[in-house]
Amino acid sequence: MRRPEPLERERFLNEEEILVSKTDPKGRITYGNEGFIEISGYSEEELLGRPHSIIRHPDMPKIVFKILWDGIQQGCEVSAYVKNLAKDGSFYWVFATVTPSFDPGSGRIVGHFSVRRAPDAEKLRAIRPLYKELLDAERRGGMAASEAMVNEILATKGVDYEEFIHSL
């Protein structure tokens, strides 16, 4: 499946809307609620079994996904502001909270559960320029450069990533 060309056309979630998806441990979609399917523009058949990155917008810094993956692989819940790409090329922002799902017997991670809500517009005003700076750093020096930038921000503020995201 070909990735759509990004357009400067934004879609918006309403305040009550909740987007839900589940993935297997490798990040392949195993479930999407009606809202998730609808805003993505893909059919359920097109989404199931595909990597969740099918909706990744190229404006998203890779370091954000590294932070998400590192956190959930350690068994932690992780939140992030995410710009997603719909099938028609439009985009939509979400505030996502991703939680690992554990096998009750072995305790190993068997998947991930993501709940997304409409982001706070004021917080997006802080995130947009930060993500642009991180993306510029990645283009110049790879993910190591954007990771160093994130680490410097967190150290300067004296917080961890989750505290930072929730403090915006």
C-alpha cells in the first residue's frame, strides 16, 4: 500500500471522541474502534495486520516514537502528542496514551492498547515548534541529535518525559 502524499488539510477530533487501537507486540494493528477507522480514512480490512506506522505523518520526529517504544517495552504507560496522516493525505493531531498489555500467566507483553483524545490547542502551540526543532535536528544529525535535544530539555527542566508532556 502506497503512503499518501501529505496535504495541508487538518481534521479535528471533537472533545468527546475517543480513538482506540490495539496492536500485537510488533505494532501491527489488531483492532481499531469506529472513530479510529473513520478518521484514518482506511477501511478496517486495510488497517488490520498493518503496522501502526501506516498513519505516521512525516512531520513526526522519530525520537517521539523511540520514547514511546522504549517506555512500553519497559512495561510503562507512555503519552505523547502525535500528528497522524490519513489515507487521503489530511492530518490530525491526537493526545495518545499507549499502554502495554500483559499475559496474565507469564507477565510478558502481548500487545499494546492506545487511547487517543483531542489535544489541547494551547499545548499544541508548544508542541508544534518543538517537533519542528526535533525533526530539523534529526535531518542534520540523525535520531541521536534529537535524542540529545530531548535529554537536554528534560535535564534543564528537571523532569522525566511523562512529567514534561503532562506539564505543557
